[in-house]
Amino acid sequence: MDINYKIIDTQRIIDYITSFPKGVSVEEIIQNSGADKLRVYPALFELEQSGFLEVLKREELGAPIMVRKRIH
């Protein structure tokens, strides 16, 4: 049985973001969530597209700097 690290890392990112309702920096997610740092930005993109999170602040080129769970 193959382990799907993408799913595991995405769940770690979701759990980490959820514990900061006012928002958290992407740098903190990379450093503290336990997810592979190379999977953080793709996962954040997918989570934003799915409507799970909102980006509070972006870099000039569009990469997220601050995110939080979207409040429905």
C-alpha cells in the first residue's frame, strides 16, 4: 500500500491553519505545520481554489503571505 504524502501534508496544513482563526503566515506554516515545505504552496493553492481558505495578503507575484480558514 502506497502512502499518499500529499494528503497527509494537506491535512497537516489544514489543521495548522484551523488553529489560527485570525490568520497565519505561510512562513509559519512552512516552519511549524510538519508538512513538506515543497508541498505547502501547491496545497495552499488547492485549498484556496476549493474555498477552504482565503488569502489575507499576497506577494507582488501573487504568492500568499498570510492565510486563514474562510469563514462561511
